[in-house]
Amino acid sequence: MNFQDFQDPSRLVLIAGPCVIESEDHVHKMADAISAVAAECGFTYVFKASYDKANRSSIGGFRGPGLVEGLRILKGIRDRGFAVLTDIHECCQVGPAAEAVDVLQIPAYLCRQTDLLLEAGRSGRIVNIKKGQFVAPHDIRHAGDKVASTGNGQVVLTERGSSFGYNNLVVDMRGLKIMADTGWPVVFDATHSVQLPGGGAGGTASGGQPRFIEPLASAAVAVGVNGIFVEVHDEPEKALSDGPNALRLDLLPGFLRKLRALNDARLAVDGLG
């Protein structure tokens, strides 16, 4: 994909897929199913899955197949023509990941890690920075500046909610406009924003409130964003990571049709449609 895809107001970018690679067959199945819905609804599609969930609540949480096997699987998705995004956690992961995927994602917990941001920038790939739950909307620009200082201006900023007391998040819609004022494209993460961090399974996993995915995503599109991020699973109750806040696959068509209609209406009102 091209960075310009994130700058086209007529087509929202959809970043979607399972939280973590559960199996090679499963990610191919999900990529096929989601891409078909995205194409029907007029979205530019980026497949998302993690090869390692390094920030699980519990030591016993499923982390994924790891760097080598995970990147092999993701490259297989990319070789079929899909754009692919995945998380990176350490500087040593940047080079191998950049060879396998199109977009490198900085996890929210790592958005202030200067060395990681600089190494991601030097890769030449698009860099999607998740705004930490502890970072104000007007401060995330500093993370973008770090990437851009390498000469790589392909920066995307993603809102995923802000800490609101213990085990809860809240979304300040003003933040989307504040982040957009940086000049970089803004994506709204509709599934992590409804997460209850550490608030499930007796504190050994995160919980979630998936009934709020659609209203929050709708509000974000009405405000004006460049893309929507959703973790999608065919059986969220059986997902090995983040199932409680995932969007069920069979709900995706209606979800995207509504977002497309809202975006078209916004563009018409703004004189851009």
C-alpha cells in the first residue's frame, strides 16, 4: 500500500484482523473474509495481526508464534497481495518485520521509546503510532516528530482511548481533531478503546465492552478520521487474545456500511464529496 491511501478522504482505511496469529490457516481465513467485506463497502484494507503479544496481563497469556514463524506467516499474507500491519517491540525486530509487512506499529505502551521510534522511521515503512493511554492528544506529536526526524514522513497516529481510573478507558473526541492538527493521518482504534485493561478473568486478562464499538467508531467517523482499526474474530469467545473487545466477523458488513454512509455524509457536508 501507499501512504497516500491514508490521505484519501473518499476512502477510509480499514485496519482489521485478529489480535494475534492463532494459526496460519486462521489468519488466511480472516484476511479473505475481511477483505471481501472491505472491498464491498469501499474501504482500503490493511490486514492486522501480531506475531508476539509482549504485553499480556498474565505470564500465562498466549503470546503468539514468535518473531520468525510469525513473520513467515505474515509474509505469506502479503505475498497474496494484502497490505499487512504488525507490532514491533524492540529495535532488533524492526529490520525483519520491515521485510515482511507494509506498516510497522508502535504499541501504545511503547510510544515514548525514542530508539524504537527512530529505528522504525529508518526502515522506510509506514509507521503507525498508537497513542498511549497515558499520553495527552497534543503530546503524541512528539512521537511523530521522532519518526519524521529520520526523514520518513510516513507517520500515522492512532487513538485507542485514555486511562480513566482503574481498569477503564474513555475516548475524548476532541483528541481526534487535536491529533489531526499535527498534519498526520489519524486512525481510531474502536476495539481497544472499549477494552477494560486488566479488568477480566480475575485480573489475569483484559475485559471489554464490545457493544460500544459501533457508537464510538461512528462518532469518530463523524468527527473526521482517516481510518478505523478493529480487531475482528470469527469466534471472539474462543479468541486466544483480546476476545472480549473484538468485533464479531458476522457483524462487520453492517458495521462498515454504516461507517461508509457516515463518512459520505460528512464529506458532502464539508463539500468534499
